[in-house]
Amino acid sequence: MSAPGSPLHLVRRFLGTLRARPLGPAAQTLADSLLSAGERPLFWEQSAVDQRHAVDAARSVMADVPGRVDLARAALLHDVGKRHAGVGILARSGASIAAMLHLPTSGRWADYLDHGSLGAHDLEAAGAEPLVVAFARRHHIGRPDTIGADDWRVLQSADRA
């Protein structure tokens, strides 16, 4: 388990969460166009905040490297494991602070902090390609050898967009 981002990233995400709105029709269509049948439930079971972040990340990738559908899919699906925790913004903040302070966590906080691994397992079971699974698993841990440095930079930038 790891803290999901730097303190500055967490502050930005917190403020973004307060302003987030549900996906409109265009964003819904974009998400659906990038999802396989097995991945759709994983995506649509996420909170509206996580869906919004995912679509924003996918759009960032598409603007940065047009034609790289694999990277857009990785950006879209990287946080699907958060749905296991079922926690709101205050619990997410608490779990993240606990992780930064290296305090033990359990239950839903632990699930939130382990969302990369949980999501990767779900994505593997849904038949997602290895790049999508690897980014979900490692996006807060560090680049695996299976993802090139340039692709990693694009994905990390999209996650922070």
C-alpha cells in the first residue's frame, strides 16, 4: 500500500472533488468507446468523482498522444479499485494522511490505499491488456519495466491533470 500521490496532488484532488459533477453524455460516450464489455461494470460502479477524474485523464492522454488508445484506456481505468473501499472524500483524505505518516490502516482505509492492486486484479479478470493492468497496479508505486519511460510520463501527467 502507498499514499496515493504527493501532498500537493492530494490537495488538488480534494478541491477537484468538491467541484466534480457527474459525466455528461459526451463524456459517457467517450468512456464507453474505450471500455470492453467486461470493463464496463468496473468503470460505472465507480463514484461520479472517480469517473470524472478517469475521463479527464483519458482526454489528457488523447490530447498528448493521439492514437494511443492503450494509454487512454490505462488512464481511464487506473482507479477502478477504489470502488472496493466505498469511502468518501474525508475518509480518502484520512487514509492518505495515515499512509504519509506510515500509520497502520485496516478495513476500508486499507482497501482505498490498496486500490491499485485491487483494480489490477479486477482488470486482469476482465481481460484488460497488460499495460492497463500494470498501470492500475503501479500508478502510485513506480514504473514497471513493462511500461516505457515516455508512456509512463504521459500516464502520470494525465493522472495529475
